[in-house]
Amino acid sequence: AVRGRIVQEDGFRWFARITPTRFEQHSIRTETDAFAGFVADAATRHHLDLSRATFLGYSNGANLVSSLMLLHPGLVERAALLRPMPVLDHVPATDLSKVRVLMIAGAADLTYSPFAPALVTLLSQHGAEIDARIVPSGHEFGSADVAIVRQWLSGSAAVAQAS
């Protein structure tokens, strides 16, 4: 697991936050570019096949992974995003037709859950295959998320083996 480099609110984040639902755009692009470099370097150094990797992100980490898909197409083919929201104001034309995404929103997450459908639409419009779920919780994640991710990963493994 990796963490963001932005120190804010007594913790580390991937992007500088202006409000709970608004992010500094230059920060998003700079940090996503840095993470893309890290991923590419790690894949080369450790002989990793990224087409077999699953990226898992929670909250700000999920936002990083969705930004990575949109700004650096081809690095991510499979991702599980817990409590994500769209963060990019301007999205480049990107082909995500090889990307499979699991998105899980919390029904009681009154701040972020309302934005989840917009991210589903955005990624779908770029060609991603989306499996969107809602669990009866807030922004925190728990056993329902674990069960859904486990089941989705099992299905992903079966699809990867069949290809």
C-alpha cells in the first residue's frame, strides 16, 4: 500500500482539498503524474504485469485511481473504488474500453455518495465496464465492502483466466 504526499488535516492525502468535495486541479494532475511514474517504475523493477493487477482505493485513494485511469490510460485495467467521487474538472478524451471497475458507495454517506453516479457515468462514457454497488453504511467501509470486493475479484480472476 502507498500513501499520498500531501500533508493536510493532520494526515496524508493524494490531492490538496479545497472543500470536502472540491480539489485543487494542479495538485490532482501533479500527484497523479507522480503516482503513474511510481507504478510504471515498480512494474518494470519488479517484473509486474499490470494487466493482471487490481488497483484498490478508498476515498481519496479511489479518487487517485480514477484520475490515474483517465489521465494515464493503459496503466489500470481493473480497479475497485470504495467511496469515490469525480475530481477532475476537465477530463481528456480517454479510451477505457479495456477497464473493469467496481465502485461501492455508502448509502448513508451524505457528503460523497451523491457524486458516485456522476463518476459511474463519466467512466462509462469513456468505455469502462462498471459494476456499481451501494452498501448500507456511511463513508467508512466494513464487512459488506469486503464481501463485495472478494466476490468481484473472484469473478475477475475467472474472466482473466478465460481470456
